[in-house]
Amino acid sequence: MEEKPKFKTVQEVVAANEGLPERYLQPLTGGHEDQPLNGPVPEMDIPSIDLSLLLSSSEEVRQELSKLHSALSKWGVVQVMNHGITEAFLDKIYKLTKQFFALPTEEKQKYARDIGNVQGYGSDMILSDDQILDWIDRLFLTTYPEDQQQLKFWPEVPDGFRETLHEYTMKQHAVIEQFFKGMARSLDLEDNVFLEMHGENARMDTRFNMYPPCPRPDMVIGAKPHGDGSAFTLLLPDKDVEGLQFLKDGKWYKAPIVPDTILINVGDLMEIMSNGIYKSPVHRVVTNSEKERISVATFCVPSPDKEIQPVEGLVSEARPRLYKTVKKYVELYFDSYQQGIRPIQAALI
């Protein structure tokens, strides 16, 4: 689908002080009308998983794997601790993100994405004239493998941004490998089964999100409800400002803020690989009238040549295969996302 001309960034809309453009206003029938956008919601009850235990030979490993299995089959989300990345380093990522979005518009525009390209700074793609816009500005970068990086979009200011992002990518790479193996173990599968299907040249896309304070949090959404088109997503949420919510059984729940953890949610491709045992949850971000909110998400995306399908060990007479084989899912995903359609529906047999 062709992209329409770009709209101002949200920060530019706020700076212009010309009121709230209608393009951001959600229709009043949002499907879950009993819960207004900024109404109070209960907190999710999800465990913190000790990543260092998942692959250990200690006594506690079974208990940890069972906690992981329970959380991913029920919610599709866990908090991960002891992930090997220091709190000081995560703070640095958070600080650099904040500094980037605080730069003057003309400095940020040096990294503006081109029409039709997801990578770069700005607002998300607009695919139709009546598309309702999310209250979010973002910087989207493919960080791995190196030959897919488009360095012209990697900010040179604030100082150290590029080097720190490169280091963060390498640290996350280790977490991703451990988590894939941990998920396989929690399903009584051989350690590398998901890693092999995912592929050696699997991509990592990192998205730096900025949600400015919003004058109408009751009618404007930060990120529309969606599931992720990844195998799974690593999220560094704002440490002070809530906003991320997950949908379960028709109700929204807010994600807890737990210091020094990384939040990991299952994406559509892991739901397919696990034959529907692990769920790719629908989630959204609500806005806040007083505070800006920052987050950093990294999406794990399979190699483009890889076919993704339910792994053999999870298909049986008792649990028949639920999903078709998919390839280049992410290309289909971006169009579907802006139209509010769940592409995983098309993958069901």
C-alpha cells in the first residue's frame, strides 16, 4: 500500500500550540466502550523470571521454567531480571533517548525517514487519508545484522548515542539467545529449535518511542491496539510513567513498572512457532496529560529467507497444527498494523 505524505511530528503539533488536530481523535466506539481510554485499569499479575536460572542446572530451574510457561501461555508477557545488563547501562539508554527527543526539530530532522521507509525519525506511516494518528514520535533503526544498518539514520547527537546503541544491541543479542532457549526448554523441546527456525541472520529492529503530554488522554491514543509482528519483543518501559496496557479476555490491564527488569512479550511469530501455546498479546499505550513517556522496544524478526511454522514437537493428534507456514511476515504486518487488522488471523489454518 502506498504511503501518504508525512504529517507533522507530535512534538511539532504541541510546539505549534494550535490546538489538537482532529486526525488524532479516536471514534467514541472503540470496541471496549465500558473502559474509557484513560480510565483506571487493574495491574497485570505477571512474574519476574530470572534469566540466569532458565539455562542453569540448579534446583530452581524447573520452577523458573514452569513460571515462564504459565506466564507466556496465560498473558504472553514476562518481566526478566538477572539478564546481564546493568541498571546503569539501561539508565544510559533511557537518558540518551530522552536527550535525542529533546533536541531542536532541525537537528532531529537530519535523521527523518524517507517516504516508504520505516527506518529513521518521525511519525509512523500514513496509509490512508482517514487513518487516525497515534500520539507518538519515534526513531526506528535496524540494529542487527550490521549489513542491514542504515547508519545515516543513526543520530550523531547526543554524544555517544551510536556507540551505546551498538553495545546495547550486542548485549540484547545474548538475552535473545538465552530467552529463545529458555522458551524451548519450558516446552520440553531441544534448546535450539526456535533459534534454528528463526535463522542466523535474524534481524533486530530497535524503536525509540516518545509520547508527549497529551491534552485529551480520554480521546487520543499513544499506540493503537496491536500484536507485535516479531518472534518476541524486548521492552525498556518508562521507569516513572505508566501507559502500556495488555488486553486479556476483553479487558485492559496495565503493565507493572519493575526496576531493573526488561519486559518481554511474545510476538505473532512465536505464537505460530509454539502452535498457539504461547500467546501474542494485543497491547496499546495510553497517553498522559501531564508527563511525557519514553520507551525503547527491540523486535526480534526472523531471517527473510526463513519459513516460520509450528515446530514439530508441538503438533500432535491431541493438538493439531493451527497455523500455516509464513514467510516475510513483517512486510504484511506494517500494512495490517496501520489498518488495525491482526495479520495473524490470516495465518490460521
